[in-house]
Amino acid sequence: MDILVNGEALAFEEKPGSSLGEVLAAVDDLVEGSGSIIVGIKVDGAELEAAGYAEAAARPAAEVASVELAVEAAREVRLRTIGTLLELLGLVARAAAEPAASAEDWRSLREGAADLRDAFGGLFSADELAFVQRLASALEAAGDSPGASARAAVAAEAARASSVFGERNAELVDPVAEMRAAALLFESRAQELADLPVLLQTGKEELAMKSVLYFVEVFNKVIRVIPELRQAGIDSAAIRVGDQALPEFYGAFNGVLKELTGAFENKDAVLIGDLAEYEILPRMRSFFSAMEEALPK
């Protein structure tokens, strides 16, 4: 079998007895590992559509003469998909605010959300996909002539998704600015970490947990942004936090967060205070200091 990727021959040795689906899965792993996504497949010159994939995948690979793959950079596909989703969310918000929106408008919005959920779900993380699924569900529940409560529910889901995907889009477009934004978010509320024991001692457990979740979200943001820094010419593999490479730092920091979670479960205010003051705060400050050194001036 000849395998072409964007017109170039791919050196790939198929295992005897493999199905076409097994070959495509193995090639997809190679493509994904290079930071790209398969966006089109031809088998023996014929376009392979989603509806016919299962049947084609079951064919013995030995019966196939050629496979042509169209491949694009995952970042570019993700940018386009999020851009399309943001446009859809704007249309949803306008329809939800307009009682006179037609049944055809609502059907189009419902179909658009379902298409993004079903066709592009693999481009989203699990938490991102959950926002798209909730939007699609709200539109399905609204039907063709939604009342005020249904429109309000749709509007709320659209607003939440717009906030999330607006941020994701910004992270892709300007990761340097978003890394600096994350540093500012951290510093603006860093004192809250030092105040955790006081919150617990005064019975404000829920507020204390919200503070911890805030800093976890800040850290999740920087983890998303770091791979995107390559487009700004930054070699993230060369960044060190103290004497640790980034993977080592992540591992150690996650260990501290797990310990903090255990301390919360045990309502150990002393340990929570020690972890916040002597582990989390200095580690995050060291991390953002290392980031600032690496970012272009």
C-alpha cells in the first residue's frame, strides 16, 4: 500500500494481516505526534466520507493500493473551529434576545451546534467539549419556538461557552500575552493563599476551596499556553524553574496540590497554611519568574 501525506510518500510498514482501519489508526498516531490532524482521506482515489468509514476500515489493508491523506497543523484547525464556534455563539445570543427569531433560525443554530459537537469534538478537551454539549442540549430542548425561560437557558449556556472559548482563542492567537495575563491573575490574588487557614478557622470552608480552585485554574491555563509559546520562538523544553525542567516541576507541583486536597479533606488548617505559604506560593512565583525570563521583552 502506498501512503501519501499531503502528496509526499510516507515510510510506513504495515503489519501482515492488518485492516485498513488499523493502518489508518497507526498513521493517525504518527500525524498527531507531529502536531497535525488528518482532515481528508482518499482510498484508491475515492474520498472516504464519515458515513462509509466503518465499512472501509474493516477491509484488509492488503486489498488497498493507495491511501492519500490531507493533513493540517492541529493549531490552525483548532483556531478555525473555535472561530466558527464563537460566531455561532454570537448568533445564538442574538436569537435568544429576540423573541421573534424564526423556527428556521433556531433549527439552523441547533444543527450548527450539533455539527460542532459531533464532527469536531476531538479537537476539544473534555471540559471544553462539555460546554459545547450543554449548548447543543439547551438548543435541542428549546425547539423551534422557545419561550422566555428556554431562551434564557440558551443565553446562559452561550455566555458561559463564549467566555471559555474566547479565552482559548486568545491563548492560541497571543500566548505570550496570555502567559503574562496568567501571572497578573496569580499576583492579584496571591494573598488569598496565605489567608487560607484564617478562612478555615472562621468556618469559611467554601470560600477557601474556591480560592484553591482559582489558583488551580490559573495553573491549568499556563499548562495550556506553554505548548503554544513555540510559535513565538520560545523553546519551552529549555525553560527551567529553579533546577527543574518543566515536566519535573509539573510533577512536583501536582504532588503538592494532591497533598493540599488531602489536607482540606482532613480539615487540617495548619498543614493547609504551611503548604500554601511554603510550597504553593514560592513554587508559583518561581514558575512565573522563569516564564518572564523566557518571554520576549
